Amino acid sequence: MARTVLRSRLYELELSKKRQKLQAVEDTKMDIGFGSQIRSYVLHPYRMVKDHRTKNETSNADRVLDGDIESFIYEYLVYRGVQSRK
């Protein structure tokens, strides 16, 4: 009986730790709303896609909308590399 109680308490302790980790991640998330977007897409009157984190922009919006976002990924990785060294 004591082993069963101990096992259940250890299980609850582990669940509590996991909940705390998940809550810490949730607390760092920004609210979803106007002004918290990562990228802006302007399609009329001119065509431009701009990444607000890295300030990377391109005028070829069609390629980005078709999935060609490698330049944005590269710039973000460079941005994160510089930020993590500070």
C-alpha cells in the first residue's frame, strides 16, 4: 500500500513539474493582436514583405507567398545568433 501511495505522489510531482515548465513557456508568449505580427505583407499598390524582427524585406511577395522564405529564416537565425551572444 505504501508503494502505491509513494508512486502516486511521485507521479503527481512529475506532472506538477511539467505543468510549471509549460506555464513558463506560455508566460513568454505575446498576445495575439494587432502590432504583434512577425511579418507584414503589402500586396497593393506595391508588393513587399517585411519581417519586423530582423528588418529583412523583399519586393517579391509572390515567391514568399509560394513558400520561398529561406531568406527570412536565414536572417532570423543570424538575428538570434547575435542576440544570444550579448
